[in-house]
Amino acid sequence: MAFTTVGKTIPLNVPGGNAFIPTITFGGNSVGVVYTNQEGFLHYPAPGLIMFHGRIVLSNMGTSTGAVVFRLPAADVAGNTIPLPKLSTIHACEVINQTQTPVDQFSCLQTNASLSVQLFKRVGVTRSALVETDVGSTFNCYVSGFYFYTP
């Protein structure tokens, strides 16, 4: 399985990794959110390092409002616990927005010792939180990044 976007293919079935099901919240809630697709993959390239790739496609964003947060679950689909970040930071995170065009680019920041990644937008030099009014009901995004954990 692979995810293709902007002319590049990103593998989601790297040997030695684990599948997971990501979710999305708006202001910490997900009332009425309906997913068309949820797929994610964790890869452990070295002890203490996790790389992740996830994709979410919505058919209805529901009624919740506020900051958009991409969430990794506490366990992968096989039931293995996903380790928390060691330094409370997720690095080099990339967000590709497939359907909306109100911003020049997306970025993200993991803000605490959890598996939650807040999404941000950048218009010119101004960076601010991505909120429900920035995305449509058919929001389609891909989030990729890595973080360190204590093995």
C-alpha cells in the first residue's frame, strides 16, 4: 500500500513497521466527524526513533469548532502500545492538504507528551493554527513526521 501525492509516492507498508488508525479533532472534539479513509503507518528505523505517516479523508467534518489536531492512537492495529515522545516534540512534520487551497503551506507541532499533532497554516510569513473554517467537509490530508522516544 502507498499514498501518492504531489507526484511522489510514500510507502505505507515499510517492513518492520505497524499500521495505525489516525483521527482528527476540532477544538478537542469530533462531534459528527465521518471518515472516508483513515490510514497510518509507524516505522522504527533505529532504537528510540519513530517515523509516522498518516492520511485522513473526511466526508463530513461534523459540528465541532477550533484548532485542527491530528491524533495517533495509543496502540497500533495489532494492539502494540505506541511510545510517547521522549522530549515532547515531534520533528520535521509535513502536512499535505489535498483539497483546500486557503493557505500557502501547512506545518504541525506536537505540543505535549502525547500523540497529538496540532496543524498550523502559513500564509506568506504569518503562521497560525488551522481551524475548522480553513478546511471543508471533504478535508483530505497527509501528515508525516518523526520523533524520539525512550526504548
